[in-house]
Amino acid sequence: MLRLLSVDFYKILRAKFFYITLAILLGLAILSVATNTSIIVKAADSPQGFLDAKELAEFGRGLFWSHIYSSLSLLSTFVSILAILFFNTEFSYGTIKNIATKGYRREEIYLSKFFISVLCALFYFALTVVVSFAATLFAGGTKIPNYYETGKNLYLGFCFVVLFLVVYVAIALMLSSLVRKSGSAMAIFIVFDTVILSILPSMMTLFIKEHLKKDVDIMSYLHSGCFRDSLMLLGRGSENTTSAVIARLLCVAAVFLAVSLGIGIYNFKEKDI
């Protein structure tokens, strides 16, 4: 297993898509947070002075972590694309057969791809935060008092963001195992993530509220909705997080992770490679 991990780690470091995906992600993150910061700085420095020092300090309290929401929300898509490309290039080049003939079990091959993809996701996450922080400093973020103040749920939010990135990796690899073509897998993932698990649940929630008079948010029980809630823990207004919310996030993550890994590994074992 360690041999597989080292080989896969070497492969992904040599892959062009690893750096191309990372560059696009960081570029979008820099553009997003720098623009948001610049707008606030310019408004604060305007001759009208719409906020005094006290109001500006309160307005800017922990606002960086709310602004970083937009850049981190892109992570799920880019991490999933990376995992899909990493898994399916083995089929495209035929190297997956060479690995299987060396006596490795199918579960080991699959889990090696999973662990390396998770490691890359953690690297993407950490680098996105660091680059976003640097971009706000360049845009004049130090002019806003309390801009980088952290809330009490910041580290809890970090943990859940990482957890659901792992879930996204598991789902991406499951789709790759089922489809085994990068383009098709990415297309299915986009439809699956943006339509089936976004628009459709919202419509179902609206239908239940309007016709069944039940206050149920289906998105709160899907991994995409829980990832959104995890990102919200980073910003302002997350001080009232309850144990019920934490329990919900943990349960949803556990279910989606177990189902995705189970289906992915089973399908990878049963199909010829």
C-alpha cells in the first residue's frame, strides 16, 4: 500500500492538470477576495465617510472569512475535477492494468487514489486560504479594523470544510469508477452537483412548504448543502451553532462518504480493467 501511495504521489506531481487546476482556482480566489476588499477600502476612504471609525471596526469584524466564502466554495468543484482526472488518466493511458498485474488488490489501488486525492484537496484548501489572505493584504485589507478577526467556530468550520472536501473526492472517484472517461465523468458530476443536488432539492423544498405546509430544508441533508453550512461557520454570524447542527453535518458526511466509497470500490472490483 505504501508503495502504491508513493507511486501515485509521484504521478500526480508530474501531471499537468494538477498545476493547471490549481492555477485557475488560485486565480479566481485572488480575484474574488481582492475585489471585495478593494470595494470596502475605497468606500471607507471615500470623502463622504459613510462609516466612522467605530462603525467601520464593527462592520469589518471577521469580514475576511465571509469574503473567503466565495473562493472556498469553488474548492469542491476543482477538487472533484482533479480527482476525476487523476483516476481516469490511468484508464486512458492503460497504466491501471499494469498496476493490477503487479499483485495489488483492487481495494488498495482504489484507496491509494482516494488518499492521494484527499491529500491534494488539503493542499488546495491550505494554499487557497494563504493566497486569499495575501491578496487582501495587497488590496489594502489592513486598513479595515478587525477584518481578520476569527470567530469562535472558525476552527470547527475548517474541520467540516475539510471533511466535506473528502466527501466530494469520494463522490468524484465513485463517478470515475462508474464511467471511466474523464469528460463524461466531469459532465455527470456537474449535472449531479448543480442540478440534481441543488436545483431539484430547492424545488422539492418549495413544494413541501407550499403544498404540504412542512418546514423542511432538503438541502440541509445533502453533502452540497452541508458544505455550504460548513463554509458559513468560517464567517460572521456563526456563534449560535448548536450541537444539533454539528450532529447533522457529521451524519450527512458519514453517510455520503460510506456510500460513495462502498459503491466505488465494489464497482472497481467487479468490472474488468
